[in-house]
Amino acid sequence: MAYTIGIIGTGYVGLVTGTCFAETGNTVICVDIDAKKVEKLRSGVVTIYEPGLEYLFERNIREKRLHFTTNLEEAVERAQILFLCLPTPPDEDGSADLKHVLGAARTIGSIITEKHITDFKIIVNKSTVPVGTSDRVREKILETAPEAHFDVVSNPEFLREGFAVEDFMKPDRIVVGTSNPQSSELMRDLYEPFTRSGNPIYVLDTKSAEIAKYAANAFLAMRISFMNELSGYCETVGADIESVRMAIGADNRIGKRFLFAGVGYGGSCFPKDVRALKTSAQQVGINLALVQATEEANFHQTNRFVERILARFQGTLSGKHFAVWGIAFKPNTDDTREAPAFIVIDRLLEAGASVSAYDPEAVEGAKHYYGNRFADRLSYAEGMYECVKGSDALIIVTEWSEFRKPDTKRLTADMKQPIIFDGRNLFDVQKMGDAGFEYHSIGRASAQPA
């Protein structure tokens, strides 16, 4: 059956979730407090960059299944299932800040009481939240709606930015946290269109479901940090991290994914979730040493990359000009949250260099991050070749597809010096040397011009 669904929060997770549920025939009411954003969405403007989303978004608006409002009451009154898709940014101590989630829960309770709503509601935590949050959401609702008929369910998202629509429509698995048989049945029915190929729906207790999200992201981040630490060892002894990756990735106990060494991970999930898992465990007296080491290794990797640039120029960058390809934390997204590019650019600018940066989608994010800071030494190019003109070196931070096959003759003609620091290992070392470049990458020997 089709449901009426409320999506509270129209950020990355909320917009993808709402659009994909509408695509399977449900009526979806998306709520946000940002009136300007809601107006854009109503007029058909997708407010995030995510491949494949715009087509589904436009179709479901046209079919009148996808709606946007600032009125939370409308969603609470009409929807059978309410998804909390709200930000949980890191607090000062690294723990997840739940003020948006708990504030929404309390308001939902108030609306249930004021509108005398008696039908059963499922309140779903889609936001990434620490263990015990479902209990806290339940308590907040009961504060203002002690007679409400509802259940709180944990339903963590496992969406990869750049592949979020594909991940939602064809999930590896669905995780639902509840001990209520009625909620379990409704959630299974809601997700049935997405699991027809046999991918499982796991119904767990709420605390296990909450931990599952943090555990998954921390484990993937740990794989990346392991390879990044190993890359430094490979550079020192003259081994090749790419060869090591292929050899260990062929072991079916390990697998091939998330074994690419690079300049470090970033984004809205891995840094925040690793930090939050570490902190929430410490709050109950548990030291997750591997999780802490994962975070430290990531910080070290990005800075080690910059140190190699500084060493190449004898520690003096004043008067040097660098081109940076890639600002988003990964390709196929405009998300710049905790992007390694900012650490790299910050340190170059602080050392007295000037920088020209280019990204196919994330330039606006960089402009927002820097504002007027370094306005005299930081510029943004409209294309990858414009970016490199007059540069002393090119620094690659994000592995966008358009960077993978550059016109090397054009690069050498436009650059002041044909030097590349590749933070994503896009190119073959020998071929870059043969093409006339001094080429430095991650966990591999450097090449000198032939």
C-alpha cells in the first residue's frame, strides 16, 4: 500500500529519502524551517548536487507526490510515518549534537496534543545518532504528548554521496531498529519495493541499529586510514601501494573496496561519525583505540601530504603559485564538509603561497568557507586548464573523472614548472615521467622528467 510520509529536514539525506519514497508511489511531505530553500524546492530547483536525483525529483513534483512546506503541523497531521532527517553536527567534545532532533521530537508531541491526534504514528530516526537516541526522542514526545499512540524506530541511512539514489533504490540492506511488531510490519511494507531482488531487511533492537551506522562508517574509515598509513611505509622502502592494494584486495576476506590510499577522507559522515563513536564510547568508560587511531591517522595523512609539498620547495612557499584540482571531499558531489582540500589550501596560503582552485561542482562551497579571507591570494578558475596557468605545481585533491585523462602537452605549456602532487594516484608514475613531469603521488616512487 502507499503511505503518506513526512520528511523533517530537506538536507542531503532528507531530500534523497523523500524523493525516492515518492518514486514508489507514496505521498511525501517534506518540511524545512528554511523558507527560501522550500520555495526553491517548490519551484523545481534541486538544492544539492547528486547524480540521478534531479530526474526523479522533477517527475514526482509533476506527479504531485512530492510536496514541500515550512508547516510541520501539516506533516504530523497527515503522515503515518515521520522521518527525522535532521543535522547532528559534532559538539565541542566530539559527540553528536542532538538539539535539532530532540527539538523536533518535542514539537511533534506538542502538535499531537494540540490537534488531538489519536492515530498511530511511527517516528523514524533517519539521522545518524548515538546509541540511546530513540529512547530520548520517545521521552521528548511524551513530555508534551503523554497520551500519544506512537513508536520511535531507528532506521539508519547507508547512502554514499555520488551514488545516493542508486543506494536508496537498490540497497545492500535495510536496517530497522524496533521491538514493536506493528512498526516492524509497517517498515517492512514501506521498504518492500526496494528489496525485491532479495536484499535483506534486518529488524534489530533500536540500540543495535543505532550502533550499526556508526560501526559501518568507522570500519570503512579504518580501512582507508590503514592504507594511508601503509602508504608512508611504501614510500620509505620503495614499494608501490597500488600493487599492495591489488594483492590484498584479491583476498575475498578483505575485498577490494575502501583500500585506496589518498590524501585523507572527509565529508559529512566519516569524520563526524568516527569522532562521535569514539566520544560516546568514552562517555560510558570504553576506549575504542582503533577508532581513535583511525581519526589520528587521517589527520596525519593530509598534513603529511602538505609536508611533502613544503619539502619539495625547501620550506619556502612565499611567491609560489599552486593550482588545486578538486575541492569537494569526493567526486560526484558538491559537499565540502571537512574536505581535505581546505586543509591543503589553508596551509599553502598560510605559508605565503597563492592558489587557484577548480572543482566541477564545489566552488560555491569553497567561496562560502573562505569568504573574504585570502582574497588577494586565492582565486577560483572556471576550468581545469585555466586553473593551472602560471602555476609552480598542480595539486590534485579530488578524483573527478575529468581529471583522469588530461592533455599533458597543454599542462606543460601552461604551467611555470611541470610538477604534480597527486593526492589520489590518478596516473601511472612512469608515463608521467615520460610526459615530462616531476610527479609525486601517494605510497609510490616519484617520477622525474624523462
